[in-house]
Amino acid sequence: MLKKTIGAGCLSKSMPEKLSVEYRDGITALEPVFPRHYTLTHSDITGDLFLTIGKQYAWDKINPMRDEVLGEWKTNGNCFYYNVYLYIDQGEYNEMVSAKRNEIFRRELPLALTAIAYGDRFLFNSSPFLKHASIIVNFMSSYPQFAKSESWGTFHHFSI
């Protein structure tokens, strides 16, 4: 999601053409919910998005820039929630670079969540309660001002 900026409104009209979805490891469009890991990557050149859904993250799709969006379904008792992991830094960048990465991830995250909701729409349609599960975003950084966990609403807000 870093570098290339595409407005969410623009993407919603072209989502089918801009998003490729790959299922791995026995995961189908409808099941299972657990384990179900999402790896969202992109092309800076074309703006295309690539969503891989599997029992594990698609580590082979992740580039050295670490600008992917990772997510997984979790439960707390009977409550479902969606955990997102964004890699800001682990000390390899100076504070200014990490601040820029944080800013870009925050700007592009609505687009990423919309792509995930659209890409896994068959699961959301078959299990509509998932649209109302909380989204918890974990910004991973060695700098305390960027290392945060935040609630970002529900997928109901990111459906197209």
C-alpha cells in the first residue's frame, strides 16, 4: 500500500479489474473461517492489488519494503474480530521514514480493507455476522508514537 495512492472511490468502480484473489491451503471462498489468513500486496507500477487467502500468510508474496497488509480472524469468547498487522519498522528506518510509512499506511488502509471485504465477499455474504466484527489494527514499530493498536470499525463500513 505504500507509494501508490488510489482513491477508494476510484477503486470501487474498478475493483474487479484491479484485484486478484488467490485461495491456498484448502481454503475456499466459503470456508473455513479459522484458520484464515490474508496477505494483501500490490504493484506500484500498475496499482493492481493481490489478495492471498490461506491457512498461513503468503510470506512468498511479501517484498523487502514490507508494505503488505496482513490480517486474520480471531475470537474472544463468542465474539469474532479481525486482526490487521502493519509493519512500520523494527528499527531499520529513522524516525522520519517511519513517520512517512505510518502516514501512508493510515491513508491507504481504508482502500486495503475495502479490497479485503470485496475479495472475500463470498465469505461475508455466507456469514454476514462477520461484517459486524471489530477490526483491530496493529501498527508495529520500534518507535512508541507509531506502535499502536486501534479499532477501525467493522467491515460493514468498508463494503462496496
